[in-house]
Amino acid sequence: MEDERTLATVTHPSGLPDDWSKEDEEMIVEEHPPEAADNSHDSPPQGESLLEPEQHNLKEEVTSQLKSLQLEARVKEKESIANDLIEEIEELDEEEDKKRHLNVVFIGHVDAGKSTIGGQILFLSGQVDDRTIQKYEREAKDKSRESCNNIKPELNHQIVGADWYMAYIMDTNEEERIKGITVEVGRAHFETESTRFTILDAPGHKSYVPNMISGASQADIGVLVISARKGEFETGFEKGGQTREHVLLAKTLGVVKLIVVVNKMDDSTVKWSKERFDEIESKIVPFLRSSGYNVKKDVQFLPISGLMGSNMKTRLDKSICDWWDGPCLFEVFNSIEVPPRDPNGPLRMPIIDKYKDMGVVVMGKVESGGIHEGDSLLVMPNKANVKVLAIFCDENKVKRAGPGENIRVRLSGVEEEDILSGFVLTSVANPVGAVNEFKAQLQILELLDNAIFTAGYKAVLHIHAVVEECEIVELIEEIDTRKKKETDARKKRSKHKPLFVKNGAVVVCRIQVNNLICIEKFSDFAQLGRFTLRTEGKTVAVGKVVELPPAGNATFV
Ligand code: GTP
Ligand code: MG
């Protein structure tokens, strides 16, 4: 012990307090000198001192000075730790801000290869290791044997084969793997040098279009996957195929840019043929135009093989395909631009899903504004006051999230059963309104059995994460889209309220729902103001909200 004390004194010859743990030890030396300990039998009664009063005062003064120095140093030390932490957080924030975030939805006809491409992207970006791939390969082989022995006629598509292993990365549940069909929207994350991506792998099968709508409503850009395999492009693109339906829905749901990947270029019926690629491009382009896409500005085509991973992370090898000089998929991902989002707008986060986990956790995409840990917010339309306990972005806990982020938020102050998907997390100061009716401009696409569209028509309304039964209660006016040259919008409109309209019509109407829904005017807030109407599994109309009841009212009267 004495050695240590000596050492402690020696290491600070100047007496400067550069190591306070050792300074403590020096103080012990002063207060309990070894001699005092040795002559303990001569010690005065407890509480009395052997020192002269002057020495005693001096000692007290030195001790108190040392203590205050010590205190000062500790405060300084803590200050400096806090400053370091603040700097670190700022650096991390800067890092975060440097990388933009994009939500990409994969859409297209069933079996086009969406999940395979999603899986390949994760593999190429190092999210999945070789061993997992080998495991999936074995599993896919086993399943292909099973499915050969047990062909399910209701599937009405190819038998699950050994080459499905790449899709297993995205298709994680057993039903999806056995059937070889995506059902739920798969979610995954990956990064390139400039961008963090959330992948949303939508199902292509027509039975699951509502799930596709939910996936597309969270996306900024879309990857339209088209199979180049003989016969597959044709089936997917014909009337009733999901290529057309998905494109229309994506456009309506606010997917502003499309990357069209012509997939399966390695297939034996394609063999990287330029003619096949050109044929597909020439047929898709007019359709994209008629769906409202500006092909020159907002659409890019490229050939790939999702299964082989060709033209994805690196450019095509000339030995595989000698005519393609364009970029690979990752290059397009890095260079694609999306319109700026408003981080200072009022908070709007439609809730897509919820579950219990140390409180209630809600999932969704922030459409505008920001959200911070500790924020007091409102869940609409049920006006529940909640507090943000934690925010998770991908798998990471974060202090805040801005527009465009797909996040999970842990809330207090509300029960899980009081939240439904389609509810909106909003700021208290500027909450989203809740209504039972609204006026909309609708474009009728295709009515079932050429039905007519009149007041009383019922359908299912899909608007952001809301899915609600609705009824058209009034047709207000039909807009004549053929009078395009007419500059005065009023002249395009007929004077009388129409009694009915047919396929292809554009009509302004009033729509009612039974439950309160949180929506916005399209011109104020596009993401919460565009919708689709579906009935019996088919999309019959797309539309935008043009008028809401006066503030504070749920209906117009
Ligand atoms: P759904 O989710 O059900 O709409 O299908 P999907 O678009 O996700 O298709 P998926 O990735 O499940 O692939 C369907 C089949 O196409 C599987 O057998 C894949 O192995 C095969 N496939 C996908 N991409 C390619 C490719 O680039 N080349 C070849 N030859 N086959 C491919
Ligand atoms: Mg899939």
C-alpha cells in the first residue's frame, strides 16, 4: 500500500491534478500519514487532532481547495465528455443526412421475378451470405420434388422449381415458399455509396392486389419487372394481366419514377436478344405514356437477369451481351432523383400496421414533417394523445426521422386495439382532418360487365393505408377530356349533373364512407389525396380528392 502511495506521489511531481483518481490517493497520504498509524497507541481521543491550530487551519484550507479543484475538474471532465458525445451525434447525423433514403417497390405480373431480383440485390450488397444461399438452394430442391409429386391445379402457374432459392430471401413464409407466390409485401434494406434503400417486394398475383397497393403507397420509385421469357411477357401485358394494373396503381399512388427491368434475359427463349428487348420496350412505352408517365423524364429501361445477377451490381460483360452499353441497376438506383420532401411541413404518418412490444408499436412512412423521440402527438381520427417512446429506422433505434422514412414508432398513451391501419399519426398543433365524405375527380377505368356508374355505386376505397367500403352518393359533373384544347376548364364541363357515366369517363362526384377517415385534398397533399376504387378484386377507378367538408366538419351539410 505504501509503495502505491509513493508511486502516486512520484507520478505527479508537479502536483498538477491531471489524474484525479491518483490525486485521491495523495489525499489519503496526507490525511493518514503512516507514522500516525504506527503510533496509534498515542492517538488522542477520537475527534481531536495532534496538529497545532494554525497547522489545522492550513490543512483544512488545503483540503477544501483540493476538493473544490477536484469538483471543478470533474465538472470539466463531464463537460468535455458531453461535448464529445454531442460532436459524435452531430457527425452521425451528418453521416445519416449525407445518405438519402429511397423506398423502392417491385411491381409486375406474377412470376416476373420480383422476389428473385430483391433477393439477388440483398445477396450482391452483402446482406445475405453464401451459406444461407446454399441452405435455400437445398430447401428449394426439396420443395420442387414435393411440388412435382403434389401439383396444385388451383395455382395455375409453373411448378415450384429448384431455381426459386433467390426468391426465398424475400419470400420468407412457408405458404409463399411452397406456392412460389409472394403474398405479403416483403421488406428489406440495403445501401449503396450514396443511398439507403427500403425494398418493398409486392405480390404479383391478382388475389393480392390490395397488398400491392399498400406496398406501392409507401414507395417513392418503382421497379416494374417484366419477364422477357417467351409467352410470359405477353400474358402479363394482356388485358387483365397485372403489368397494366400495377402501373396504373403505382402512378395513382404517387410512385413518381419507374425503372422498367426486362428480366429473364438469360432464359433459353431470350438469350439476351436485342430484338426481344426492343419489342418489349416498344410495346410498354405507349402504355406508360397513357398511364400518365413522362417516359423521357421519369422512366428508364434496362435488361437484366435477376437469377444470374447480371447487369445488377456491375455492368454487363460483353461476352454475355454485346449490344447493351447502358448502366446497370445499381447505377440507376444511385442516380435516380426524386422530388424534394418537406421536412418542415406538419407531421403526417399513415399507420400501415401495429403490434404490441413494450407499448404499442406502429409502422408507416413519414409523408411530411419530422418525428422526434419524446414528441407528444395525436393519432387521428380517434384523437388519441400519444407520446413517442422510441423510433426505429430499419433495425436501428434513431432519435428522429424525416419525410420519406419507413419507420416503426413505439408509443405510450394508447392501447393497441384503439389503433387501426389507415389511422394517421399527426402533430397536435396541425392535425389532419377526419371526414365521412369528400368530393373527388374520378377516372373510370373498367367497370365489371360494362356496368354503369351512377349514384348508389358501391366499391372499396383504397387511400394511403385506408381500406373502406364506400358509396358514390352524387355525380356532380362529367369532364369532357376530348376538349383538350379548351383552355377554360369550365367550358370542358357539362352544365347538367349526369345521371350515369360509362367506362373511360372522368367525373366529379361525392363519395361517402361509414367510418371517419383522414385524408387531404390532392392539391394540398398528394400522398393523402389520391385513391383507387376496387370491386370484386378489380380496380375500377382511380381518383383524387378535390374538396373536403369545411374544417371541423365530417360532412358537407
Ligand atoms: P410473385 O411474387 O408471385 O408475383 O412472383 P415474383 O415476381 O416474385 O417471381 P419470383 O421471383 O418468385 O420468380 C418466379 C420464377 O421465375 C422463379 O422460378 C424464378 O427462379 C424465375 N426467375 C426469376 N428471375 C429469373 C431470371 O432472371 N432468369 C430466369 N431464367 N428465371 C428467373
Ligand atoms: Mg414475389
